[in-house]
Amino acid sequence: MELNNYIRDIQDFPKQGIIFKDITPLLSSPDATKYCLEILMNSLNNIKIDKVVGVESRGFFFATLLAQELNAGFVPVRKPNKLPFDTISSTYTLEYGTDTLEIHTDAIKKGDRVLIHDDVLATGGTASAVCDLVEQLGGEIVQCNFLMELSFLSGRDKISKYDIYAPLVY
């Protein structure tokens, strides 16, 4: 199965000059979703994971599936004022602006082995901010994994000290 066939390019979204990688065709196909999950799981080689961190919002889709497969807890990282309990935050630069992410202060315990998942690695700002949040809480990042990487944006450079996996590279 060719996963690229399930990723749709949307021109000028969310703003002029951006080519958005739309994963909804992949999500609407049970076979493509299952295949993608298998590929992401294979990258972990039976590594022990305590928590899977999913990044708002498209990272939630596979992060919850990964957590279930790994028998691990799922931890959402969200935009400001979306989480109901005490949080810490990190602000970062996007390809098209800046944003802030938050995580609950009790979501990760010191020494938890953490898998971070998001749909795309672009400039690395989001991933770097999430890594910062996990490490502030004492988590050990086992892998940063993504559905796809936009290699021309060099986001890998910002998180190069971690194991990085993305089955689709553009």
C-alpha cells in the first residue's frame, strides 16, 4: 500500500504560500489507517513506552491508537486554555507564525518513557516545544514519531538529539 496516495495537498492553507498536507483521506480508509499504524509500531521495535503524547489536534488520531497498541497512557498536548487542570506551557515558532502548547502538570511522572507523536514534522518548532514540556515534567523521550516529514524545512535539526521516525518524507 502506498501511503502517499492517501495524503492530499491543499494549496494556500492555512495561509498564502503554504501547501497543507491533508491526512483526512488516510483517516477515512480503515485499511490505510491500519497499515500506517503497523508501520509506526514497527519503528518502536518492542521498546517499553509508558506514555504516548499526542499533539493537538491531528496528532491525537494516531497517538491514541499507538497508546492502545502499546498498553500505554495517552497524554494530550493542547493549545492554551483547553486543558482543565494545572498546566505548564511552551511557546514556539511555526512555519507561518507562533503558538503555545500546554500539558497537565501531572500527565508525566519522572522517569516515564515517552513516545511523542504528531502528524507532521515541519520546522520542528512544535516538536521542540513538546519535547521541552515532556522533559520539564521529568519524562524520558524514547522517540519522536510522525506520519510525515517535510524535510525541506529542516525541522529534524531542532530535535536531532532524539530518535526520529517518519515513514513519509517530502
